[in-house]
Amino acid sequence: MLPPAVVAIIREMEAERIRGASWLAKKGAEAYIALSESMSGRELIGAIKELGERIRAVNSTMASLYNLTRYVPVTADPSTLRARAEEFIKLCDEAKREIGNIGSELIDENEVVITHSFSSTVLEILKTARDKGKEFRVVITESSPDCEGLALAGELDRLGVHFDIITDAQLGLFAGKATLALVGADNVTRDGYVFNKAGTYLLSLACHDGGVPFYVAAESFKLHPELTAEEVDIVERPYAKRGYKIRNFLFDVTPWRYIRGVITELGILVPPKDL
Amino acid sequence: MLPPAVVAIIREMEAERIRGASWLAKKGAEAYIALSESMSGRELIGAIKELGERIRAVNSTMASLYNLTRYVPVTADPSTLRARAEEFIKLCDEAKREIGNIGSELIDENEVVITHSFSSTVLEILKTARDKGKEFRVVITESSPDCEGLALAGELDRLGVHFDIITDAQLGLFAGKATLALVGADNVTRDGYVFNKAGTYLLSLACHDGGVPFYVAAESFKLHPELTAEEVDIVERPYAKRGYKIRNFLFDVTPWRYIRGVITELGILVPPKDL
């Protein structure tokens, strides 16, 4: 039995509808910290295993959750558990900052950056570029039905970055006018497929067709060491309008061949030559 | 000065937000018929010229309106005008039926047809295939922000055709599972670009990537004899959400090279070899 404080965090993760893989992984680490505050010894060992299963079950094919549960040791010592979970959170934050540094170098003066949905990692890149004094425009999508794009609009407003919001269906029309595409990732599989908000694949195709470089920003803990694209379950959420059920798979799948590079905190990964 | 009944029709055309090139052209023909009922002689000649300008101005680069105004003669004789406008409407209806016949032959048993937005010409094809007793499924898009897809859902419901509705951003995810793509067209330019609801180009790219044949259904009066893709103005309509202005260009541009064929009443046009 997990303590109520830990279960509350799991429930929050399960109920989350907007934020993605980075947020979930950090929240999972907080669950381990909460666990370290109420147990020790053999009881703790059992609870760590149970919590690992619960965290992975939030999304059974999400790399960040899988990697978190592998990063955290099964230990009888609460202070070891706590230290390791805190280290995970620190590494997450550092990874994001470093991706901001690396990615912002791709943004030149007067760049027109197109993105899809809301990635906190892409936002970090834009923030860093802005901090470096660069002037650029961003094209962002409404991102129906949850409108994550409007949340990104609020952030860009605060940063003083100019942007246009478009409907998702206009991605093709605007990709050709952009000079750089930056998207986040929920999951990168072992065989090099990027799972990200549905529409990302369409943007990658339009960028490929228009000769616009397309980059994915993803902390290395989003790379899944085991799973291939075929094995990933794509979450579907209920959505309806005027009495009609509307299919609502959250993610689509972008193959390596349309990706110029994956920006990680370790550097920019480029696709293998044989693609 | 055009008579009030004619002006009322023009205003209706200008205000129309959902229906496309076929509807507008037929409505324009009705305006000529209304004109034929209230004028003759020199007065009629002037009014026909004025009405032609007003009709073209509803959308200055739309082939169907341009072709209508070229089809209708500048005449002093109201009965000639009326006969010719009625003939245009009859040809429109015949063209749609013939496209239904030709296009329905592309639909095999258990086909999965993907489409985007609402094309009355595509609907005619689906209707005809259904009348021929074929069983197939259709994937249709919500088509934000005006939700034309939900209007199509209502039509398919009435026909007893099974369908899934998806968000526009899932076009890439579902294109690969389809076996045939059928879309309408608002305009086909002299140099072979198809203007249709924004998102059509994305669907064409995903079909190309997934090896799914992509067809456009368009009456021949949607082929513009003069304009090239560069010269076409894409209409933008106001759209806002949570206080943010959202860009809302109605159409995007699909090049010939992603199109297997354009289904017209004269037969299926295939792209020239040198593309």
C-alpha cells in the first residue's frame, strides 16, 4: 500500500491532460520523494517496486517514465531514494537549460520559427534565444482540441516574442514561409521514430517538401532504450462535438528521414546515414 | 443599378461561409436569371456587365465564378440570358452526376476513403458508390473552425455510410491507414495547382508518403484558364479564440506532383509526365 500523499501525486499524473513527458517524469520523481518521507527498510523496497509499476502504468510506453523508474534505485534507505529522485529532477532542469543553449544557436536574426502544440523544451529554446537578444518570429498552432498553442501564445507574449497563431490545418500553408521548424517530443523510440502531438508528422512532411530544416528538441530521458515504434501505444482521449464522437489520438509518428536533428542536452543527434 | 432581387443574391454569395465554388457558381447563375426577369435591351447589356463584375468580385480569383461570367453572353435579350444561365446550372448538375459515376468506380469493396472538409462533389461520389451497393468506410475531418466535416457526417449518416471523424491534426495518422483519398477543389490553376480547404496539401503529402492514391474531384468549370498559382489570392476570414487572433486562410495549395488524378465530368485528368 502506497501512502496517500504518493497516491495523490499518481492520480494527478493520471488526470493530467495538457502537459507532457517532461512534466510527468518530474512529477513521478516527486512521488518517490514523497515515498522517502514515510517509509524505510523492507517496506520501502516493496513500495518502490509498486510505485515504479504505478508510474509506468500512467503511460506504459512513455520513455521518460520508464527511464525515471530505471534511474531510481530499489533501496531500503529513504535518504538514498530521496537523493536519487532529487538528482533526477536536477538533471531534468539542467537538460532543459542545456537544450535551450544548444537549440538557441539554431535561431538566427529574423528567423521565422514554426512549431506545433506546446513543448516546454521548445519554449526554453525560444526563451534562451530571446535572452541572447535575438529578434525572430514564431508561428504557432491553435492545437485543437486542447488549445495548448494558446498557452504558448501567453508565454511568448510575456517574453515579448512576436508570433502568429494558425489553425492546425494551415501548417502546410505556413511551413513553406518558415525558415526553421522546432518541435518537442513525447517519446523517441529505439528505431528513431518521434512521437509527438498529432500534427507533428504533417509539419515534418511540409518542411521536407519546402526545404525547411525540421528539428526535434528532447531531453535524453525521452529516448526509449527498448521500444520500437510499432510497440508504442498511442493514447486516445474522449472528444465529441455536436453529438459526434471525434477520434482523438494524442500523438503521431515522425520518422527519422524527415528530421534534421534531435536536440538533446548531450548535443544534436543526426539521423544515421543509411536512411 | 442592379435590381434588389439580384443584389440580394450577390449579398448571399458574399456572406456565404461554408459552401464553396460549385454552390457560388450556381448561385451566380441564379442572379443572372433574376436579372433576366426585370430588364431588357441596352439596360440589360449594361446590367449583365455590372453583374459579371460583382460576381467575379465575390472572389476575384475563383475559376467557377470567372467561368460562369464567361459562359453567360452579354445580350439585350432576356430570354437568351435566362436560357444560358439555366444551361449553366444544368451543366453543373450533370457534371456533378458524371463525376459521381466516374469517381465511384475508384471505390472498391471495403475501401477506406479519407477526405478533408466538405466537398459536395466528393459527397456525390460517395453517394453514387453507395447507390451501387458498395460497402466502404470514410475518414472525415472535423475541419476547424467552421466544422464542415460535421455537416458531412450528417450526410453520411443519412446514407448509412460508416465513418470516423478525426481532428485535422490527425490527418497524418489516419492517411496511412486509408486506401484512397478523395478531396474537392475550389480552384485548379492553369499550371496545375489545386486550391482547396487548408489541410488538403497536408493530406496529399501524407498520402504520398504512405503510398495512398490521392484524387481531386472537380467539375471542369473549376479549372481556371488564365491564372497561375502565384496569382491566386487566398481568402482569409476573421477567427479568434480566448482573445487571440488566429490566422484563418481558407485554402492551401496542392501541387500536381502529389495528385494521382483530377476527376472531372470529362474524365480523369492525370498530371503531365514532366512533373
